[in-house]
Amino acid sequence: AQTVTQSQPEMSVQEAETVTLSCTYDTSESDYYLFWYKQPPSRQMILVIRQEAYKQQNATENRFSVNFQKAAKSFSLKISDSQLGDAAMYFCAYKTQGAQKLVFGQGTRLTINP
Amino acid sequence: DTGVSQDPRHKITKRGQNVTFRCDPISEHNRLYWYRQTLGQGPEFLTYFQNEAQLEKSRLLSDRFSAERPKGSFSTLEIQRTEQGDSAMYLCASSFLDGWGTDTQYFGPGTRLTVL
């Protein structure tokens, strides 16, 4: 079974600094998708960024970028120029090509210090 | 542009009672998902619909749980004879298969269930 592990329960960063959240996953599949979702306090989960496993280029969305290391089964999220609004729980998620369910990690709580 | 909506947002019930939650997906999204999220954990998959057909159910979905999507639009999740262990956030998500062969799931705000 596929599993997703986020080894950092909590992280904190100074406003305007850069922070990297870690995620590793376990799968025997070759075609899959990886996602980072953000869940602000008492608010709904929103998609931050998505990576297709067949793409070698790392995905980027404005201040958010990923470091996808397929051989190492690692998928970290880098947030540049951190803003107070980035404070949230961040979940890494995996989906096999052809399957529908997302498999989530345990989450990392990110605090932004002003 | 309306997102996924869920009703109610909060539900408090006594053990043994039945509860029903509703999810309205993003219009034209043909896929709908239910997840359960307990405090401090990531969401766990419960079930999935494509149009009105329920195509996958998790082992987490005991026989006290039933989900429907009668016309391929909104969905309901019913829990019968609630137990304290059912206390959780129930999340609904919807998706549409895009031209790239990928469907991204968009989540609703969730229904927080507390069983006393």
C-alpha cells in the first residue's frame, strides 16, 4: 500500500524568509501524481501545487516550488518570501495514475513569525 | 464561481443517533469524494462516485455508513447509530478529468461531527 510520510509535525519561519517542508512516499508504481495542499485554521483545504511523476521539471507556482526526487521518493515544498497568510497545516498527498483516492501524510503545521 | 459546499458545517449529536451530511460539488464536476479527518491527522479516503455510481469504498466505511449521489450532482453521507469514534471532520471533494488526463480534487469546508 502506498504511504506518505511528513516527518516535520511543526515548522516555523520568519516572515520573508524561505522554508522547506519535507515529504517522502512509498510506492511501487511508476505513474502517479503528488500534491501539496494547504489547510488554514478553520478553513477549507486548497491546492498549492501539483507534480506529475513523469515530468522531470519541478513544478512552480509563484512563491511555491517543489523539489521532486523520484528515485529517492521525495517531494519537498519550498515557500519563498514567506507571508503571514502562509500559516496553515500543509499536507502532502499522493495519487496513483488511474486510481481516484488521495493518500495524505500527517501534515506539517507551519507558523510564520512576524 | 462557487466551490464545493457542505451542510451543515457543524453537527453535535448524541451517541446512537443518525446523522446525514450533504455535499454540493462544483458544477460540472462528475467525480465526488468523501474523506474523514480526525484531529491532527491527514484526511482518509472513505468513498468515491463517478456521476451517480459509487465506484470505490474504503474499509473505513463500515456498514453504519452509507453514501449516495442519486442524480450525479449532490451527495449525502449518512451515519447510523453514531459512536463517539465517529467524531471527526467529514470532507467532501469534487473533480473533473481535465485534458491532461489529470483530475485535481477541490475540497469543501467540511462538516465537523461531535458525538457526545
